[in-house]
Amino acid sequence: MRFTFRWYGEKDDQITLQQIGQIPGMDGIVGALFDIPVGEVWPLEPLLKMKQQAEKNNLYFKDIESINVHEDIKLGLPSRDKYIENYIISLRNAAKAGVEVVCYNFMPVFDWTRTDLAKPLYDGSTALAYDYHLIAGKKPQDMVKSILGNSNGFVLPGWEPERLGELTELFKQYDGMEEDDLRNNLEYFLRAVIPEAEKCGIKMAIHPDDPPISVFGLPRIVKNEKDLDKIADMVDSESNGFTICTGSLGSNLKNDIPHIIRKLGKKKRVAFMHVRNVQVHEPWVFNEVAHKSKEGSLDIFEIMKAIYDIDFDGPIRPDHGRMIWNEKGRPGYGLFDRALGANYLCGLWDAINRIYGKK
């Protein structure tokens, strides 16, 4: 297993590779080419450059988050074949740069949704939060205005202003789409992409919906164990894998995350682990917290033990962090709390290996 840290690149991340490399136990970065428009081919040269930058700081670059899926693929439009072919070429280039895992999502319009990017917590820190009461009666445009207005000047993945400028038209295109329709479009994508990913030695790792509930009437198809089973059955391949994001799935307490990890792990379908904690106050009202189990609603020890039980050998990263110690940065992606989270996970991993035997 390799411990990783998401990095937005030298142009758009105030955190340096040197700082990431100073986090004890950190093995690598999770990167992406954020300046390439969704749907276009990722060139090989910048991927090789990112690999070289990481290696200069004694870090691996083996994991991407994300090569985003063009909206036409999700909508099932005739133009999707062109974008699928571009996606396959991007995978080939990523493989040439040594990439082994590609995280992606199939959420319509919004990659993720929050109602507050800086909810004050009891200790003076701030964190991402979601409260379905605050969405009731609002339009999607209101949500976009709030998110972009509170991003601290950083571009947030999935909330690129140029793409969201087409919001009204996008919602018209999704009008009437049911979950099964979106699921069929995902299967079409996977049947084309997974065989090519296998040839490249890449594991595709679909990310759960965040939050795992319909927002503004949009269909969601990666919400729970039943949804994950359906996706696993679409293409019988270890390259058709999953990102188990504990914070996304865990915002619905009905999702038994250790069970899901062990179930999919037996099939070698757990490709990527995002581990973070959330405090769930009531259904669809939650906020993110420090990684420690006692801070939230999830048992992080049991989650790490499940990862141990499946002999997981892929990437794991501390997911979103709070803003602490007066840090100003991209919401959810500051340095300090994610570094603390990484060390907490490393500590649990060391203890589990000491107790149950080193693997």
C-alpha cells in the first residue's frame, strides 16, 4: 500500500512537493492535468514532467484523480464515441508515464456538492459541510454562486466556471433522465474503456457520489452497496474498480464501509482508498471533521483493519481536511490537517500490522 497526497500542480497549488515529501510515511502524489479541458486528450509530455517533479522529491506519481468524463458520455449523446476515444488515448499516455490507477466519477453536472465550504467547528477550525435544508427552494445557479464565491480564489475540481456557464442547458439535457438511463450510459463507457485499461495495466476506480443522494433532481448511481454491485457486474475485470471514499459513502450511515471494502476486496475491485471522517447529525446533514474516529461518525480503525484484511496494495490518501492554524487555501485541501490525517492513518496502519502481523 502506498500513502499518497493530492497535489494540484505547481501552477495551482500553494503546497509544494517538498512539503508533501516532508510528511512522514508519504510515498507519492495523486495528480492530474487540470489545464486540459474535459474531453480532450491528455498529452504525454506534461505527465512525464509531473512524474519527474515528483521523483525529484522522492515521491511516486502512479495515481491520477481525475481524468474527468465528458458530459456527452454521461448523457449518452452521439458525440460520446469521440470523447471515449480521447479518453482511451489519455489512458495510454498515462500508462506510458507509469500511472497505475485512475480515479473518475460519473456524477452529472456537479462532481460534488456542499452547502458550506467553511463551517465553523467547536474548536475554531472550519470544514466542508452539507445540509439538505439549505438547498430546498434554491436553484442550481444559487449553489454555483455560493461555491465559487467562497473558494478562496482557487479553482475547485468539478466547479470550473467555464463549464458551469452552461448550467441551464445541462439541466435541460438531463431532464427526465432516470438512474437506469445513466447506468446504461456508464456501462457503454466501461465496455469501451475497461479492455483498453487492462491492456495498459491501469485500474479504473469510480468514485462514489458525493453526497450519495440526488441533488436538484439529478440521477445518482454510485450511492450504496447495491449500486457498486451493479457497476462491478457491468464488466468482469479487476480494471473495473472502485475508489472507496469513506467520507462520501459514510455520509449515509446505512452504508457499512468495512463490509463493502471486504466484499469488493475479495474480487480485487478496491483500486483506491480515500479515508476521512464525517460527523452525521441527521440524514443528509453532515460536516467533515478531523480524521480521528472519536471526532466523527465513522470508525476509522475498523476501516483500516478492513483494508488490511483484503491485502490492499494500491494508493490510499487522507481525503479532505479542515482549515486549521489560520491556514488559507483551497477548501478541503489545505496542508496542515491533511498532513495530520496522513499521520493518523499511518499510525493506525503501523499498529494494525504490529497487532495482526506485518503483511
